[in-house]
Amino acid sequence: MQIEHVRSYEDLERYLREFTNFSGDPVPYDFIGAFHLFLAILDNLANHSIDADFEPLEEDPQLLTDEQCKFLGKLARIS
């Protein structure tokens, strides 16, 4: 999917999950570009969230997959 086709929240989520590079080509994969998108989302969450936003996360232990938790742990080790 190309960014110009994003018209809804669902489109944006799919775009982010399928992102390979800004042009949408399957290769080469732009890890740094994807990481900057991730950082922008983290900044957004930090700037706009309130403590109550975390309650549903604590109530649903299945919200993050095991793979996502492992990857977040890997990222935490490099900071």
C-alpha cells in the first residue's frame, strides 16, 4: 500500500504493518525509516496519553504478542 491510499485508521494501521519503504516497493527494506515512524508514534503516545490510558493495557495481558514483547525488550536493551 502506498501512503496516498491511506484514508482511514484501518488503512493507516495496515500501511504501518506492511511498510517496507516510503515508495512501497518490497525491497529494499528501510529499517531506519520504519524505526523513525515507530519513534514518532512513541512521541505521540508520550505527549498525549494520560495515566488512565494505561489501565486497559494492564487489564489485557494478551494485548501484546510474545514476539512484540521480545522485540520491545530487545529495543530496551540498546537504550
